[in-house]
Amino acid sequence: MRNLNIDLRGQKILTGGIISGVKKIITKSGESMLFVKLEDLTARIEVLVFPRVLAQNPSIWQEDKILMIRGRLSDKDGEPKILCEEAKEVV
């Protein structure tokens, strides 16, 4: 994850790590989405999991699970975040 910086914003990326935190919210339309803290040995990044992606595999979004995340890098709030498009558990 150490190479994820603002220069990559908008580009598709693939990264992996362990989930260290999960915050669930309800959207204005009444659907669940997640703010997930993903970290590896070098860094931590927030992953936004929108309702469509969450519905594909809701059981993998738990603390201590190791995931590979495919998505786009965003810096909307001045901090890099991953807008998740796909996630798979590494077992």
C-alpha cells in the first residue's frame, strides 16, 4: 500500500491487507454501506464499500479478514481512499 498516493487518483488499483475496523452506515436511500480500515505492514487506508459491492459478498467485511481490493483511488476529502469495486477474501 505504500505506493498509493494522490498521483494515482481516479486510476484503478489492486491492493490487499487486513481489515482493522469496520463502520456501517445507512445511506439516504436506506441501504447499508461500509467505511473499512484496511492495513498492511506499511500503511493504512480507508475503503468505501457502497451498497452494490456490499451486497455481493457481505460476510467478508469483518475485522481480521485478509482481503484483496480492486477499486479506484479518490482524494475527495484530501486523504486517499479506495472506492471499492470488487473484493475477495484471501484464505
